[in-house]
Amino acid sequence: MFSSDFTHFDVADFNDVIPEAFEIVEKGYVTEQDFREFTFTNAALLHTHNNPALFKGTVVEKAVAEEVGLGALT
């Protein structure tokens, strides 16, 4: 699962964090699907396992529901 300390003082530009992480795709170490699972799907599954409505009311609600097969979050 992806984790980052992008909010730390030593990260000069937050916009560089994900593009830098994506270099593992560009270098052929993982596929784009692997990267999606690494940065999004795994976290969504982890956090909705015990609380399917965790993301309800957030900007990622629909994307999470579609990704993990929840339908409409309740």
C-alpha cells in the first residue's frame, strides 16, 4: 500500500510526490494496474472492510464505491 510523507517540511512541492512514485511504472517495474492497486484499490479495500460507509460524503466516495464494488454507500 502506498504511503507518503508528502506533508513533511522537506517536501518542497506536493505535486512531485505521485509523479515520482509513478516512475516505477515508467521504468517497467510494475504495470499501471499494479500502480492503481498500490495507490488506491488496496487502501480503499482496507478502509471499507470494517466500515463500508467510511468515505461517504467525501470527494472520493463514488470512486471508492465503484472500485470495491459497494454500489451506493450507505
